[in-house]
Amino acid sequence: MRKQLMKGNEAIVKSAILAGCRAFYGYPITPASEIAEAAAFYMQRAGGVFLQAESEVAAINMLYGAAGAGVRAMTASSGPGISLMQEGISYMAGAELPCVIADITRGGPGLGNIAAEQGDYHQVVKGGGHGNYRTLVLAPYSVQEMADLTAQAFELADRYRNPVFVLADGFIGQMMEPVAFPQTATAPVEPEWAVTGTAKTRTNLIGSLHLDIDEMEAHLRAMEAKYRHAEQYETRAEEWSADEAEIVLVGYGIVGRILKAVTAEARADGLNVGLLRPITLYPFPTMHFRRLAEHARLFIVVEMSNGQLLEDVRLALNGARPVEFLNRMGGNVPSHHEVLDFVREWARRTGVLRRELPAIAPEEERMANV
Amino acid sequence: MEAQKRDRGLLYIDTDECKGCGLCVEACPPKVIHIGERLNHYGYRTAVYAGSGCTGCGICFLVCPEPGAITVLRATSPQVGAKRAPAAGVEGESSCASN
Amino acid sequence: MSSELTSDYTVVHTKSKAFYERYERKDDLQHQTHFCPGCGHGNIHKMLASAIEELGIKDRTILVGPVGCGVFTYYYFDVGNVSAAHGRAPAVATAMKRSSPEGIVISYQGDGDLSAIGTAEIVHAANRGERITVIFVNNAIYSMTGGQFAPTTLIGQKSTTTPGGRSAATEGYPLHVCEMLATLEAPVYIERVGLGDNKQITQAARAIRRAVENQVRGVGFSLVEVLSPCPTIWKMTPVEAQHWVRDVMEKTFPLGVFRDRTREAQPLPQQKPAPPLEEIPGILGVADADLPEGNAHAMEGSREVDLQVRIAGFGGQGVLLLGEVLAEAGLDAGLEVSWLPSYGPEMRSGTSNCHVRLSRQPIDSPLVAMPDVLVAMNEPSLRKFDASVRPGGWIIYNGEAFPREYERADVHVLARPFTRLADELGDPRASNMVMLGALLGIADVLPQASIDAALRRLVKNPRWVALDERALDRGRKIYKEAHEGVLP
């Protein structure tokens, strides 16, 4: 597969269409608008539907309709727009409709700003809508992962009949990197539960209303079971020099990139530092944390939000190891130096000694990126 | 049974479905429907066809909010009045399912 | 029914086949609707079911149900059923129709649903001329939730949230949905009917049938508003409620046709069939066959490359393109690359900058905090990023002279009036390429073939390619003349 230079936001759309997505409903918002623009250009050419809705509320409900009609469908937005979509996401989860939502995050709360931030973690990972549901969340950290995880998101959405998020930030959405795509497109397949206006689908019902309390509970138990299944089989994280690491750095998305640079430099400096980068934020890679905690003396969480990822790391570690925290907000990115200084300071306080460490082989590094 | 003028229309009221709202009584042009005395098992006094006089106009069907409470029939034979319509739908008389 | 009867009489009105025979989705009383005695919903359900049956579209029908007393459409209609969030049925119906154009998509909504919380959705579905049918049940009140005020509540009408009666001063006036939607260009058919007496009811049935038939013909957006009695919440007998529709409600909501372009409306032309699957990569421009092979062979050898560049200037100075050509050339040469722009209003407010990295190794952070080379296309950009340049690095500055106050002992500077030099070449807008030429001279990490390839890929106009090539050449020469032998 040959590579080409492409923005993350464009890669999402191309990957989606290759994955069989044939409907896009969206509403413009910086820094996600290129996704709608690319969808407007390519979706109809691929025989799909594109429509700019009157609001994010309408867009997500159009997704409900498209998914109900058995079509792989997606939308994209950013913080304020995702807030508005939460109603529809809850309905889709309740009706067990699959869809993919790309959240290219920006600063908040309120109008905030359009700089890259990670403050949507709670509303996306914990589920910002009402009721007992979860959304699966994939967090790419490169343009290639924007493509790969978008395709993965459609598979998961169908497998679990549940909305799946691709949670990226303004940087990953806006940056260009080389990206390669699969050379074969996935055929759209109509699921048997869809309502498409045919004799075969006439008996189907799409909805989330269960007036009977026992029936409602049974429905929720079934949803719970599928989330447990996802937790067991779909969890993904990248570990990088982390196996024996005394200090484990934790971050996702663009922060994961910075932490790689920091990890490499800290190790060159003789500090046994490793990186654990969650790729699925829900299901959260709890087992990775538990395993690394056997050797690690300290975890350092770095995020561009107010301790939202930190909460999940603490829950995962359940007090097994201390967790330190460095964050920047408002669109500021924790600089490589800032993080490195923080790591050095905590290495000193924790009594982590400098020693000769094997260099990270380029090959290993490449493997770790897969 | 004496020969009698046959009605152009015929009416069935399913008293299981009827909620006794009375809209058909109000709407019926020849006024051949009334609210009966008997309660159905939901406790509604239901509409009752007088047993004759239906013109088959169908307005009672349209004003009735229940999908299956009223069935309207029209005479197929041109010899209207050749024989008497059976007294289906008369309160307390028929045991058929549609009453 | 006896055989004697069926031979003499034929059934002309009976329960529609578009209804389930038994309402099995209902947990109890499965032969009876959940509606109160005298409720208009039942009549409207029957009219809609008759239309579906008569038009022979039971299999094709997708009924999008609302939130409100009409929520249980799927209990009764033996069609494809979808249950929408409050007010959102037109959005749901829009997507269902677009993805299943052969389906007959009907949105069934009440007045709280359609005229309050779903105002935006109905207006825009109508304005787009979605080829759907909307049945709008207006009973001037929120019934399901127990009688609260609706946008359609009449002036003076009491509700649990307007206990003294609706006042125009505080709640405004009843919302006239048909009149409002009739101001739009796209709708084909809009009519308000009532269930106030026999005549009205007969007309209501006709209108509903027509609204569905329009969709079967494929002609466009059709909406029927039905003034419908709610005896329970209105605290009237069914007969009183029916009369109230005719005698009171109709005065506020006059019946009639507000839009009828049924005759002249044309169905959409047949959709183009979807392209075959194997064409999709080509359509998306990601097919290997359509992508360049690259010139990685020209970069063979083990020379380390890790170039970090920051390019800054005003919008329109070609900052982003400069960076893109650099990154594209890097990719062509088989390097790992990243290009990260500043974006959003920042771009539109004048200043613009981007980060570019080229490396043999996978690039960790695409953010260039300490550039090896800063390309500053003007003084404000220099001011912003001057201090960030790595000691031993370079600043390429577009100006007559390098401003004294930014001089640093530990960085190299190449300051020239690049815009004027570009102007001499034929167009001042080529200044970015003159500066890129200088940068390529300094960094000297890319084969010429890759730069040529990148330029041709990103600049479509051949006249510009020629000019840019001259500009790059000029830039290299400027660097050579000025700093021959300074760098290793």
C-alpha cells in the first residue's frame, strides 16, 4: 500500500467509505469541518448520502434514521456539537443502533475556543446522555490511526450494535501525515433488524421504549452483557518500553506523541521510563495498568484536560501504585520539556536511579506503532 | 319470518373494542345507533345498532376512533328490499363474535 | 358473519389490513387501542391505515412514531416501525427516506412534538422538500404528560402550566404551522383538516390519503395538520370535544389547503446506481495505481535526517503551501513526515504558521517547539518565534534587513527581501518558494527529484510550476552565495 500525505480529518472520511459507510449527516464546527467537507465531496460519488443538517441535534437523529435503515452511517463534530448530540446518542444506544461519531475536540466548557484540548473525555467516554449505556471510544494519535481506527469503529459499531466514537483532537484532525489505505472496499451489508420499507423488514421495530419495568431491566442486562464482552475482547493499548519501566507515562491522542518523545529522551538519560497509551478509552485498558503496576513504581498521567483521564487511571490501578498528574488546558500543549522536567523531578522524589538502558531499536519502535 | 324491506346497509359493532364514546351515535344520519344499557367487560356502555335502517353510508366507521369496533356492509343485490336483513347487532340478541 | 350475509352484503368499511389483527406488542388488551374514548388519534390512525392499504404500500411503509400519545404507532400498524426522539421524527424520516428511497416514509407527530421541541426539524425537512409525508395531530395541548400548555394552545385556554388560561402577553400566540410552512418554496402539499363533524372527518380522510399518495408518486413534502379532539384533557365528553374542534378550535386554526403543487411537482430523477465496489479506492484517490512511486531510492544511505521547521507569516503568503511542498517532498523521498498547521480563526485573522518535521525515524511529536529552521515571512512572525529556534539553527527572514533586536549569537540568519526577489522573477507570490529554495539549500536533505515531484503534485497550474521552479532555484543560489562553506 502506497502512502500519501493527508489530513486526519480527510483520512477519516476515506477510511469510512472504504469501510462501507454510505451516509454522513453533520453540522460544521471548527476543527471538525473538513470531515463534513470531505464527506460532501466523496459520499455521493461513492453512492452514499451526505446532508448538512440544521443542527447537531438533527444530524444525530438523521444518523438514527440512517442506521435504522441499516446503513453504515457517521457524523463528526467537536465539543459543543457533541453536547447537543448526546440526546440522539442515548436513543441510538437504547435502540441498539450502530454508528460512528468523530469528535475532533476543542477547548471548553461553553464556547471555549477552537484550540486542541481533551476536555470531552468525560462526555464521550462516560456517556454524556441519559440512561444506562456506554459508547465505545477509540483514540487515534496519528493520521494512520485516524484511518485504521475509523474502519475499526464501524466493525465494532456493527458487532455491538452501539455508537462508537473516534475521539481525536484538533491537532490529529488538522495535521497531515503519510497514510495508507486498504485497496479493497468493504461491501455495505444490510443487517436483518433494519427497517427499509420492504416485505422482509416489515415486522422490524426500531425503538428504545420499554414501559414494562422487567422488560426494561432485561434490555439493560443484555446491554450490560455486551459491554462486558467488549471489555473482555476489544480493549486496546500501546505499550512502549513499558514492560520493565519504573515510571509509566500515560496519555492518549496527541499527548501520546509527546510522551513518546519524552520516553525516548528520558531513557537516553538513563531513566527507566515507559509509555502506556490507551487506544480504547472505553473499554479502558485496565489489565494493562494492573500488569505494568507489578514493576512500575509510579504512573504519571499527562492530559490536556482537568484530570478526566486521571480518574480512570486511578480506578484501574485501584491504589496499587501512586499516580502523579501533569496537565495543560485551554489549548496549551504540555511541552516535551515540561513533561521531561516533571518526570525527572518525580524520578528523583521516588528514588528512581539512572542506569544504562538498552536503546529502543528502530524496528521495535515500528512494531510498537502497529 | 315476514318479508320486509331489506336495508341498503348493515352494521356490526364489536363491543369488545367499543369504548362507548358515542361519536357514531352523533354522526349516524339515519340515527340507528344508540348507547346501550349493558356494560362490556371494561365497564363501558357500548354503541348498539338498532338492527335496521342502516344506509351503509360508512360515516360511523370514520368517526369511530377504534380500528375494529365498527364494520359496515352494503347490499350487493340490486333487489333492495327483497328480504329482511338478519337482526345481527341488536343488543342482547346475537352471540356472534362481532357483537 | 353468516354465509347468507356475505352473499347479500359486502364489507365496505372494516378494520384496515394495515393494522395488526391483534396488537401483540401491547402487553394487555391486545384487541383495543390505548387511546381514551373519543380521542382523535384513533380516527387518524384509521385514515392513515386505509390510505396505506388502498395504495397497496404496506410492505413499503416506514412509520416514524413520535413521543406523546401517538408513541405507540408500532402497536397498531403492520408496517416497518421506527420510534423517534421527541420532535426529531422529521430528521429520522429524512435519513430513512434518503437511504431507502423506495420506502414510503411517514412521520406521525403531535403538536408538542412537532410545533415545540421539533420546530427546527420540521421547518428544515419541509424546506429541503424531503419526499416524506407528515401527519401532524394538533389537539392544542400536551396530553400524554397531563395537559400542559403547547404552542398551539388557544388564547385563554387553560392548561396545567397556564392555569389562568393562555395569555398572548406571556405565552405569545398559537403557532400556525401550516401557514408558516406554506411560506417555504419546497413543500408540495399542505392542508389543515379537522375532526369536528362528519364533513370535516370525510375531508380529513381524503387529505391524509392524498398526502401519502403524493409520496407514492414521489413528488415531495406533504403535510396534513389534523385538528383533533382530546376529551380527557379538555375535560369534555367526546361529542363536546368534537364540537369544540369545529366551533372553537377552527376559529384559531382555519381549515383549508395552504399549498398544493401536487399537479406540477415532478418526481426526482432516478438516482445514479452506486459505483461498483472495486472502483471505490479510485474514487477516493487512494488506489495504489494512482499514487506516485516516490523517489526513495535517491535517499539511499544511512544519513540521519531529523529536520524540524516552523514556517510563519500572514495568510496569503503561502506559508502552508511551503510547508506542504516540504512535507510532500519528504514523503516522496521515503522519509517520515508530519505537517501541522495553525487553524481556524487564527488563519483568518491574518497570521498563519505550520510545523513540519522530516525524519528517518517515526515522528514522535508533530509539534515543533524548537525548530532547526524558522522561516519568518514578516517581522511579527519573527517576533513570535525568534526565541524558539534551536541554538545552531537558522532563521530565514523576509525583509530588507534583519531587525537588530532579534539578533542572536547562536543562530544563523539569512535575511533577504524575498518578496522583491520573487517579484523580479515574475510574481511576488512566489516568495514562499524562493524561501523554500533557501531552506532546501540549508537543510540539503532532499533529492531534487522529490522536490520536483512534490511541486507537480501540489501545484496544478503548469505556468506556476515553471515560476516556482525558478523561484526554488533562486532561493538555493541566494543561500549558496551567502553562506557557501559556513555549514558542514
